[in-house]
Amino acid sequence: MAPLIDVRDLSIAFPRATPVRGLSLTVAAGETVALVGESGSGKSLTALALMRLLPDAARIASGEILFRGRDGAVTDLAGLDDRALRRVRGRDIAMVFQEPMTSLNPVLSVGQQVAEVVRLHEGLSRRAAFARAVELLDLVRIPEPRRRAGDYPHELSGGMRQRVMIAIAVACAPRLLIADEPTTALDVTIQAQVLDLLDALRRDLSMGLLLITHDLGVVAEWADRVAVMYAGRKVEDAPFETLFGAPLHPYTRGLLAASPRLDAGQHYSAGALAEIAGSIASAAGEEGCAFAPRCPNARALCRAAVPALDAVAPGHLVACPVTTSEAQREARHALAVG
Amino acid sequence: MTMRRLPRILKAVRRTALQAVPTVIGILILNFFLLRLTPGDAADALAGEAGAATVETLAALKSKFGLDLPVAEQLGGYLWNLAHFSLGVSPRYNQPVAELIGARLPNTLSLMGLALVFALLIGITLGALMATFAGRPTDRVLSVLALLFYSIPSFWIGLMLIVLFSVKLGWLPTGGAETIGANLTGWDAVLDRARYQILPALSLALFYVAIYARLTRDDMIEVRTQDHVRTARAKGLSPFAVTRDHVLRNALIPVTTMAGIHLAGLMGGAVVVETVFSWPGLGRLAYEAVMGRDFHVLLGILLLSSLLVVAVNAAIDILQAWLDPRIEVR
């Protein structure tokens, strides 16, 4: 099936830096893709670029963002003019932001804020839009939605506010929902509720869901496919079973090794958690693979050129020449033995 | 503002009114003694103007107005009158103070009101323009203009406005409150009076235009960077709708606070502007009362201004609670 959104070779540039380089990414309808990476890896900028909401100083330096609309026509969002873009935003592609505390306007009631987007894209009257807003608040499982619609953001808890953000996002039944760390600011108990809600809505509205996160626990539970970013580039892209079962890129392996597992009985008293030596700052000015300064397997060829993403299996891409050649050797070996 | 907040607002109004009473009495007593510090009294002023007053007539005047009584007794008498809702009688005009003030009050209130409307409308519009074009030539030019408005004294602006619009262009009258002897009624009378108000209100307003323009500009630039504005853009709203519904409204909260504080200041500014435009308002009455040592009139005006300040502050509290639901009416 043709993907809903097909990002090709996207680069995002600031005047003095290029935080996202040559990123390609696809999300199909009804699919949950997790974009994973640490702070500064460029995942949030990528999300903003898809909606063309980059900060003023940043621009899309190159690449295409091909989006398949409701009528099946494909448009390149990277080159779309403002007027056409406004018809896409909030209607075809919607976004849930990281900070529910500050992402809602403090001086408007939450009902008004949900109604606003319905009025805009569906041309409902003020009264009809407010009634629809109450339905939407009910849809995101806010108790007593009729009464809550008159509340202001400061009268709601963080989890409730994030539900309001989700109600705004799904108000026009978008084709793609981008959730930028939607649960980072929330309590752990609320996190699962919010993610369950997003997942249920994705299924009911058959949306594509691009879930941006640094939480591998979230990825393991809710993602169909995972793209791992490091220093502005995608280093691995795989179905979630493959990624968790047989990660190939040294960075992905390091990430998985560093995440504590309750089931393994791992506790800080039983020894230090695994870590990836060094910091992401070492990627600055690196000629070849950005991860090479921290990589246990780095060879000379790693520093020579930026590694290309190679398909080691159907749907499994890795940008690491060392592991790729090992994987190929093993495959050849298996053939020879077999 | 939702209906559920109405009872709380009524309660707040009642409490403000109760708190105002001791404040206002304190202000009056303080002013009473301050005014005693000026040399001379109403009788001295009258006798001086007459030019040929003897010691006997002066003494007669003083005893007639009660100015020969001990200060404490004078204060007691004044407060006693006040307790019976009387502001006393002006020795100079030989008229009850309440009547004098009553005749001038509507003129000053309409002048202040129009000036405030001008200041807010022009100031917020300029500020919004400056914020939209921040750092670009439009912003720079308007900033210089605002600085000029801020630094030029209002009497000079008044005189220049008269030179331009009255003398050179002949569009608007030079002063006064209405066309004398025109005997207009209905809409014609209202329009006639409005023409007389434009220039004084404008010269009173320009200083505040500068303040509100800068304030609106800076607040809007700050609000624009907040997360909820990005949410508004993500909804697909046009830049104009984002500015109107999500930037300007939030940015106006500090402007309303300032406008409330300024309303009392406008009354002070009115003294100068009313003199320039021979506007028959309270400001000029106050000025004349000072010159004639007509302390009863002056105290009456001060009482009124302090009540005005209290009322405006209460109104601003309510307005802010309406603009910003995070603020509770206390």
C-alpha cells in the first residue's frame, strides 16, 4: 500500500547548523511509527517540519514531504504555499505537543479551543461547533464533558489537558496524527492512559500515527515500526519485533542495553546500568558516521564517509557498514553451510 | 466570564465599596492639612482681588466663611457636613460645591473617556503593527513616533494641534465646549460637542498612545513565542486569526492594568489640556480653586478623584478577571 506520508531525503537547516540531514521516513494509514532518539537528535524538528511549523530561523533545506490527501492526490508539503498549508494543518495532519501545560491558550475555555478547529475546517456555527466540542471531549474520555467544556486550562490536570489537546488534534478526523513526546510531561500512570487513548483513536479513525519519543518502553508497547535517529540522521529502521529482537546498529544496541528492565530484576543495587560512553556532542564536525566517536566497533571506514542505509532484510534498514558486512557475511556463511 | 462567577463579583464590589470609605476619609483629612500649608485663604484671595479691602472687611469675610475658627473645628465642621452628604459652600462662587462640581463633571468625564478610547485604540493598533513588523522599517518609524508622543508635553501638542487643525486647516474649533448661541438639539448638538472634544482629547491621549503602543508591542512579541500560539497555528488558523484570538487578547491583559492606573493620571493631565482649550471641566475648576484658595471646592474635587480611583481599580479587577480566567476576583 502506498504510504500516507513519504518523507524523502529531508534536511532542516538553521543559519549555522543542519540538525536534520537526509532523513527519509514513511507512515502508512493505520500504522504507528515511532521516531526514537535522544534530545538534540532532530526528532522534534522533523515533526514540526512535517506540519511546516519550524521556528523562524529554521528552513527545509532540501527534500520532499509527499502527503497523500483524502482524494488520493499526492502533494509535496515542503513546497506548499501558506493558504493550501492551512487547509492541511488541523484537518489532514494534526499534532499533539509535548507540553500540555503551555500548549493550550490560558484565557480561552477548553471547549472554545476545541470548537475553534471544528468551526474553521467544517464551517459549523458557533453553537454547533461547541456541541461538537463536547462530543469530542467525551470521545477522549473526559468525564462530565459538558461541564468541563467551560473550564479553563488551569482548572484541568496535565493528563486532562493532554486529552483536550488530543481532542483538538482528532477533531477533524485527520489522516495523520503526529504526537511529539505526548506523555513526557505526565505521570507514569497517566502516560499509559493517554497512549492507550491515542492507539484506540488511531484504530477507530484509521489514522497514521507518528509517535515521537525517547522512551523505549512506549515504543515496545505501541509502535508497529521504529525509526532510530542519531545526530540528525536515521541510523536504523525496522519493525518493532526485529528492532527489539535483533537490533543491528551499535547505537540501537546501546540504547536497548541501557534501558532498565523490571522483568530482568535489574536494580541499581545490582550494579550500574549499562551506558553508551561519550555524548551526542561528539557528533559535531564528524566527517563520517556521527556515532563513530562513541562506537565500540568503529573502523577506519566509518570515519571516511557517512554510512548509507542498507536493507539487511525486508523492511530493516541499517546505516552501519560494519554490521551490514557482518550480517552479509553471516548470510553467505549460512548459505555455504546450508 | 461564566455565570458562576457573578455572585463572587458582586461580593467583591460590595467589599471594595466598604474598604473605600476609610481610605477616602483618610485622603480627605490629609489633604485638608496639606492645603492649610499654603499661605492665605479664600478671604485673603477675595480681598486681594477687590484691591481695597480694609482689616474690618477681611475679618468680616473670614468670620462669614468660618475661616477664623480653629483648624480642628473647621475640619470637624467639614466632616460633619460630609456625613450629611454636603460638600460645603464655595465662598468664591457663593454656590454649593456639589453644584459647581456637578456642572463641570460631565465635561471632564467625557473628555477623559474619549482620551482613553483614543489612547487605547490608537496605541493598541500601533503596537500591533509594530509587533507584526518587529525589527523592520515600519516598526522603527512607529517607534520613533511613539517616542515623540511620549516626550512632547501635552500643552505643546495641544497648541500645535490648534495651529494645524483650527488655524491653518479650519476643520475644528480652537477651544470651548460647544458653539455658543447655536441652540442645537438632538444629534446636531451631540456632533457639535464632539467636534469640540476631538483636539483636547487627542492632545491628552497622545502621551498614553506612546505607552500603550510600546506595551502592546512588547507583550505581543512575548506572547507570540508561547507554545499555545504554535498550537493555534497547527490548527490551520490564518496569521490574522492567530494574532487576533491567541496573541492580542493575551497581550492586552497588562495593557488594561496600565490603562486603569492611567485613568487617574488623565484627570491630572486634564488640568493642563482644559486650560489650553478653555474646556469647562473639573481640571480648570481645580486650577481656579487653587488660585482663589477655594479649599472647599478643591477638597470636593479631591474627594471625587479619590472615589474615581477606587472605582476604576475595582472595575479593572473585574475586567482582568474577565480577560484572564486565571485571575480570581477576590
